[in-house]
Amino acid sequence: MLLTSSSDVSASACRKWIQSLSSSAVPKFLRAASLGVQLNESWIVGSAAAYIWNYSNHMVSQGRQHEIVTSLQAVLDAIKAVEIPR
């Protein structure tokens, strides 16, 4: 029988909570980016891109970037569509 410490259980619960939060937040930010494109408001798209990056950058540091390619591609397409100034 394998015993887990309470810190292992807490860390696991925390990871699951963060994954759940990211899973629900990123689609909402993608929707905001889409609305920004429809309204031709680059500041909305830029803000959505920043939030998506902030909610997803832990995945890059964990070597899981392949899981967010679709989201990041959608953000890049939105940025191109509204021509955010450099």
C-alpha cells in the first residue's frame, strides 16, 4: 500500500485547480480576442493575448507547449487581423 503525505495531496489538488482554472479562462480570453477583432479594437486583442500568455506560460516552462499551440495560433491570427502596432 502506497501512502501519500498531505503535502503531496495538497500539491496535486493545487495542480488540478490551476489546470481547471486555465481550462475555463483561456476559452473566455480567446472569445475576447475574437470580439476585439470583430470590433477592430487592438487593445482588446492585446489584452486577451497578454492574459492567455500569463495563464499558459507555466505550460511552456514545463515543456508542454504543444498543448497550447492552438490557443496561441488563434491569438496570433487575432493580432494580425487588427494589426497591433509594434
